[in-house]
Amino acid sequence: MFMRLIFIITVVIVFGAIARMGTQLLGFFGNNGEIFEASSEVHEIVRVIYIDFIAPGRRLTMDQSSFMDYLRTRVKVTESKRDPSLDPWSMPYRITINPDGSYEIRSAGPDQEYYTSDDIVAEGGT
């Protein structure tokens, strides 16, 4: 009887651990679609900026607010109902323009915090 109880407890513990791992894996794979989407979008933003500013020799100057307005008029997102200035986690895409004319487009990523290891970044330049 005691051995049977030990066996049942062991089985419950093992199945609990497997269920927990499965939930974590589902979360991981769920984020992958959004990560791919954000990565595609930051690269598309770099491409559009190149066409509108870099190729014609125009200087890229805009603050965050005008950048968001620019995205709303120039970029199409995969999910058509979403604001194009927002990443898949509803955080604004950010632009950083460097003194040499290069620039960086950043999504905050799944943790919704900028400048952390899961940010999705694309760089463009002159």
C-alpha cells in the first residue's frame, strides 16, 4: 500500500512538471509569431525611411511624435487593425537618430520595456 502511494505521488509530481513545461513552451512559441512580426516591421520601417529620406539625400530629422505620425501614413502592418506606430505588444516603435545620420528602429519586445535583451532592433544609415 505504501509503495503504491509513493508511486501515485511520483506520477502526480511528474505530470505536474510536464504540464508546467508545456505551458512555458506554449508561451515561448506564442511570442515567436509576435517576435517575427515585429522583426519584419522594424526592417520594413528601415526600408521605407531609406526610400523617403536616405536615397533622395534628405536629412532624417524627426522627434518621436512626428515619427509615430510618419509611421501611420507610410507603413502597413500585418494585422491591419493595429496602429502601425505600435509593435505587436502595443508599445510605440522608437527611433534614435545619431549625429552621423545613422538611425535605429526599436521595438520594446515581449517584456514591453525598452533597452532590454529582448528588444527587436534594426539599424539604417546613410
